[in-house]
Amino acid sequence: MNTNYKNSPSHIVHRSFVLPFVLCTLFLYTFVGCEQQTVVNTARLTIVLRADGIDTISNISLTAHDINMNRDYTDTTLSLTLPQGYYDLILTADGDGQPIRATQRGVAIIEDYTLELKAHFVPAGEGGFVLAEIFFAGTETPEGKRYIGDKYFVVFNNSADTLSADGLILVEADLNSVQKYNLDNDFRDKYFAVDAMYRIPGEGDTYRVAPGGAVLIADNAMDHTEANANSFDLSTADFEWYDLSSSAGVTDVDNPEVTNLDKLYCYTYTIWVPHNQGHKSFGLARFPEGVTAEQYFATDSLYVQYNYELVTAAGTFSQSKKSYMIPNEWIVDAVNLAPSETFQWLTFSDRLDAGYTYVAPTGNDKTRFGKAVRRKTIAVMNQRRLLMDTNNSTEDFETAVAADPFYFRN
């Protein structure tokens, strides 16, 4: 046997070096080859914008939010080339010089696709704030007894800018959505009739709300779970409304740790409790710059007597009433409410809200307790929630959801 010990170690070392080198080369070639073959499939999205009654559209901004990848694509035209996926779409623009908006959720972009979106005007007074959740029904105790005092409103900054909530006014509509009035002079196209007005205080820049931020306004800002296990702890609310009652038997509760709203006006001399069956509607308003509350209440043309016929099952009755009126241009947001089976009419202009929302089919339905109406979420972009706001509460709101005053803080 010819054994060459001198050459053998050299041979063994040589082979052990070559094999990893070859494998490494092969691995690198394979890796690079695969990377070169990676292809992102795209498709073209084209928007056909339906804007009835609008002649000129400008300043278009189209955003497509990739739901799975949490990524945004934007353009200033009506088309986008996008990776295949599922998208939430938001389009903003100016229509005849006024802001308009169109939205669509959960659009599958797998191949070239043309989508029609219907644009709507954004209310002239809108500054980004919307009513996001309204809880008016109250709760029941574990013993089945009705509980009041835990009603609340959630105001949400639906814009991309930090906004001041100072001066924002929570209003209750004077007209009843389940009682049809034949108005002698239908003022709804011009005015929002109110029977309660409570304003967020501040010097103009005191209470700043970040994009996607929420403001919780409570009836009584207290821990209601101490008295009712089915209720909520509202002691950390941002604001509460407080009424100095004229009746010793009907008094309000004041939490000194929570800021009170400024009470501008209310129809009752005791305490204001939002209608627990959902017969009244609500809005947000703001006085124009330079207009004070004193000037508003001193304006005779905004305290209007109107005549109407009340249509009921028992007959039609002539009535007369006097109400404070807020010009529609001052309305920031408005939400019509009514039980779904007893709704009669829209109590303010359909340009402010073309639909209505509800928590139960009838006013005396006990399933309404603990239920709220909540504005739908279109998308979450850059960790900011964007809520649906088409000025049609039938489309914009989820009905009869389990009330959660902190849903929009999560």
C-alpha cells in the first residue's frame, strides 16, 4: 500500500476547504437568484367620482390604506397603482369651493379596477370634530331597575390636525323625531332648533385634542359601578354637565375634580337628562369668531316663534312654540336619532344628516339599556383612527352596540 503521509494531510485540508466554498457559492447564487425573481404584482385603481350638483372639483387627495400591511398610498389624481391587496379609500377635494369627501372600506384590488365613489359636502361649520358615540338610554341594575345619571357623549377629532375643543357646544334638537310637525314655515334648511346648549369652556386654546383624540362628556362624572354593577366608572371623564336645579327634590351631582360645561341654555329648570328612548337628536355647534353667547341670545331673529300642526293617531292639532335657532352654517356635526320602527321625520336639514340611527326598534324596548350608537371606523392610518362621516347616520353608525365610554381612548 502506497501511503504518503506527507501529502495526505494536505489533501484532506484542501478538500475540507473546497466543499464549504462550493456550498457557500451555491447558497449565494441561489439567494441572489431568488431575490432577483421577487415580483410585486400591482393593479391600477381608477376612481369615478359621482358629485351630484357640483360643477368644479379641485385639490383632490386620494389615499388608499393597505389594511394588511398598514401602509398608505396617496395621489392628487383619481387613480393609483397599488400592490394587490385590500384597501380602505378616502378621497377629499373641493367641490365648487366647498370641502367634499368620499370613502369606501374593504376594497379588493387584485386586478385593474374602476370604482364609483359618491362625494358629499362636509358641513360648512365642520372643524374636524364629530359625535363618535352617544349613550342616551341609560342602564339597568342587576335587579332590573332603571338607572340614570350615567349617560355620555364622546366627541372625536376626525381630522389630521390638533384642534381646540374650546367653545364647542353640545346641543339637543328641539323637534321630536317620532312626532311629525307640519311646519307653517319650514326653517330646517336654514336653522337647527335647539332646546339645550352646553359649551366646553376655555380661552380659545385651553383644551387641545390631538388627531384621533376623544373627549368624554358625562352626565355625572362619578364611578357609577358603586351603585350599579352594570354601569361605568365615569369619574375620569373630561367634562360633565351640571345643572343648578330650581327644585329641592330634583338635584344634580357635581364632581369638583371634573370641569363643568358652561350651561348656555336649557328648556328645563331642574336637570337636563337626554331622552332615554332616543326621540331627540343631537349636534355640535360653534359660534363664529367674534360672536359671544350674550350677542347670540340678544339676537331676536334667532329666537323664533313657529306654528305647526302636530299629527298624531288621535288627530291633528294646531300648536305654537318658540325656540332658539342656530344657523346651519354654525353646526359642526349632527346626528338624528329615533327608534327604528317609530321614526317619523328628520328634525333638521338633510344636508346636516340625511339619515338616522337607533338602539332599539321601539322606545319602550328594554333591550335598549346599556346600548349606544357608535360611529364606524373606516381605517386606522399611522395609528390614527378615521371615522366614517358621510352626513348620513344610517350609513355612518353602528346601531345598538354595547356602550363603552372609553372605546375611542383605546
